[in-house]
Amino acid sequence: MKSIFLFAFSFFTLLTHAQDNFKLYYEETENGFKILADNDEYSPVSAKINFKLENLKATKGNTKVFVVPARTKKYTITDLNVIDRKKRIKLGYESTYNHGDHAKETYDTNFEYYLPFANGATFWVSQGYNGSISHQNENALDFKMPVGTKIYAARGGVVVDIEESFKESCTTAECAKYNNFIVVYHSDGTFAEYTHIKKNGVDVQVGDQIKIGQFIGYSGDVGWATGPHLHFIVFLQKLKDRITLKTKFLTNKGKQAVLLTEKEQYTRGY
């Protein structure tokens, strides 16, 4: 293959979870270059790429969000073809990426979630969807429970991220950076996050396939918290934000799934 003279410059903007296990790179081809991605994450990754090109043409356009499947190597993003071999070329790009499928809008609205605590236990929902304390414009639930309460998976999936190293806590948003959590990716493209896990209180590992009702860790009072509780959300992940979702839970003997209400207590009898 005849080598192409290249002036290369690159810009990278990385977002949250995907930055350690996702890589963009290029290989030279007969007609120019091929942009490739390695995704070692256990969920798809969305990557928005803005190419800065001179004398090159991107076969899939200069700016687009690409979705790279989980656990894939050398996934083709696009080809960059040389327009005129007698002229100089430049290749650069800015990229932003994160877990999930940025374009996904639909999900299983009928799924019946388990309450995230033990069979026979009863706990209060201290703050519900769009709650007045810290859930404004967020479909999140807080289950008031003592530190060290066993947490069980509300839905099966694959563990994509964990944090359990922190012990700091305060009642203001500045402590959100100290949140311990478990993030699970579901088969319909949604994620669940279990937050305020106690220090060293995670009992699963990234890549674990977990079943609904499986023990996954211990609740705590870590990060941005007004007291011991489990913060639980289900969401669709976008490049720069999350769309949080209301979900129905099986209560009592598990015969009916309902939306949980703030200041009500619920028993898991299954």
C-alpha cells in the first residue's frame, strides 16, 4: 500500500463512565483512512464525532452520533477518502462519548420491577418522583433504610459501573461527587443506578450478569445524602444527560405492579 502523507491533529472531549474502556483510532487504507473504535464496556457506547478534515471526505458525514456495540473491537465508524492525492491532507476530530444508545427513545414500559430490598422487609419511600428536596425534575425514588441494609436487584442485567471507595457525606450537592453506586444495564436499553452504597459495600463486579432479586450490595449514607437511604433511578443515557423514567414495582405478594408514592411504605412479600 502506498503511504499517504498525513498532518494529523486530534481533539478529545470525554464524558463520564466510558473514558477508560473506549478508544477511537484510525488505520490507513488504499483510499485514505478508516476510523475505528474499540468498546470494552458492557453496554453500547454512543460517540459524537466532529471531524476536522482537509482534502478528505467522510463517507458518513462530518458530524454524527455513532453507536458502538458492547464488547467490540475494530468497529468501523466511517471511512475517510482522499479527494486529491496531489494535495496535502489533514485529519482531526473532536469526540464526546458515553454509555448507552443516544438515539434510543423506546423501552419496556410494562416491566414489573422488584422492590430493591429483601423478601419480608418493609421500607418507606421518603422522597418520590419529582420530590421537593433533591428530586426536582427527576424520576427518582429514595427508600429510607438503615446503613448496611441488604440491597437486591430490581431487575436483571449486566453491571457496567461501580463505585464503593468513598465514605464522605453531606447534605449539599457538592458531595454528589462522593456518591457510591452500582449501575446496571438492562436488556431494553435502560440503566438502573443504586446510589449511596456504603463504603466497600458493593457485592458485584463490572461485567457480572445479575438476575432480578439478586443480592448486590449494602445501603449507606455516603455522598449527597440527608440521612441513610437508597437512591434508585431508571434512565435512558444520552451523551450529556439522563432521561429518568417512572417504573412500576411489585408490592406485597407480588400480584400487582404499581407506581410508588412518596411518604408511603411498601412491603416485599415475594
